[in-house]
Amino acid sequence: MYDYDLLVVGSANADLVIGVERRPAAGETVLGSDLAVHPGGKGANQAVAAARLGARTALLARVGDDAHGRLLLDSQRTAGVDTVGVLVGGAPTGVALITVDPSGDNSIVVSPGANGRLTPADVRAAASLFHASRVVSAQLEIPLETVVEVVRALAPDSRFVLNPSPPRPLPQEILAACDPLIVNEHEAKVILGDACVSDRPEDWARILLAKGPRSVVVTLGAEGSLVASSEGMTRVPSVRVSAVDTTGAGDAFTAALAWRLGAGSSLAEAAAYASRVGAAAVTRQGAQDSFPTAEEVESL
């Protein structure tokens, strides 16, 4: 019996958000809205999204001993996330500078701060969390060597889900553990590198599978997603909504998909549910503040 449906290993940032009419060009200054500060970071976002849906969730991350760190810890605990794995100190809390335009699209610059100090030793020290977790999810806003250690720490029967964001080439040890590897168009092209000789998501998924993951999910925004494994490929449609802010939508999708896989759903079923969760998230401002409950997803 697992104590947790999902263990998220990853980043925790304070999101500093400004609305803009348009994003500035090089050397240009534009005026924006009042600054808003929200709890964020891909790891923290995924943990809150899963907990809001009802998953028993734990977070392994590092924050600074500062106001932003306290904001993040409060947000996790309010959502019902177990923060026993959240380490404090070593550097200031990570910060993401986010601009959001009227269409809901965003641009993000991240200062990793304490996220860059989450080490392989921290992962080894949290061995009990890994053995207590049905599914483990990670991203790449923490050091790559720490993600390698996450793969090595997995319990024999647990499942590993990776969203490689921000994208970079991945070692074979990580790729072979992914079930699934979740990428958007940009992330797929970075990981494929010179092997990306097509504009078809089906071709991206096929080549990615050949690199070692047990399964692949390619998210396609308003076009839904593509799920792929040795059993074949399936297009999963999106849910049509009016987007207000896409910040955190990918994290909500990943968290929902990871949780549903752990609950026994097929990859296509989990992606369909995750699409509804992501759709609900983009109809509200912010990242964690936008994540829906299970009841809200069912009503969509």
C-alpha cells in the first residue's frame, strides 16, 4: 500500500506576474499592470494541482528561508500537500518573472535560486518518500544530475513521469525510465535535435519512442494531445474554452495525467482527463490559483 498517489520532485518559485498589451522587443520598454506575486514553479504547481484533484501528494523541493519560501509552503499546505520533503535554506527562493499578454500567452524568465541547490544527496536522503509513492513526477527546473538520482531512487513498481521543461538533451538513463515523457512542440524539437526532420507530431512521437521512453505524450495546445507507446498512437482532443491565462496549464495537465495513470487509467484515458484539467486552468488568472478541484473538472 502506497502512502502517496504522487510524489513531485522539482522546483518551487515565486511567480512575479505583470500583464502587458504586448511583450517588448529587444531594447524596448512597455508599461504593464500592477505586479502580482503568486506561488509557482513547475514542481510546486504540479503538487498543488494533484492535491486539488484529490490525490495524496508529497513534494520534494528546496526553498529559501525568506518570505517567498513561506508563501510557497503555505500554498502547499493549504492545498493538502505533504511538505515533509520541502527543504529550507541554502539560497533565496527561486523566482519566475512572467509577462502575460491579452490572449493569455506568457513569457517566463526563471532565477532558480534554491531550486539549483536541490542535490542528488537530498534525493537519497528522501528514500522513504520514493518507496511510499505510486507515481513520481519531475521536471527540469532542478539540476539534471538530481533528476538522474530521482530515476535511481524509484521503487521497483512505481511509475516515472517527466516533463522536460526547460528542455535539454536527456541521458539514456532518464529517457528509459519515462512512462510517459510529456513534451510540447518546442520541447520535442529540442530533445530530438537533428533527428527532428518532420513537422508531424506522430513523427516526433515515433522518434522519441525510439530513444527509449516507454511512452510519450505530445501536447498540442488547442489541438489536444497525442499519446504514443508500443501499442500505437492516439489523438486526444482538447476541450474548447476561452483562455484567460495559460500560466501553469501544462503543470496541471502533467499532474492530472500522472495521478490518473497511478489510479489505473490507460494513457489515452489519463490524457483525456488531463486535457479537461488543463482547460479549466486556463480560464482563470495565475498558476496555482487557477487549478480546479475534481468537482469542477467533472462539470466542465
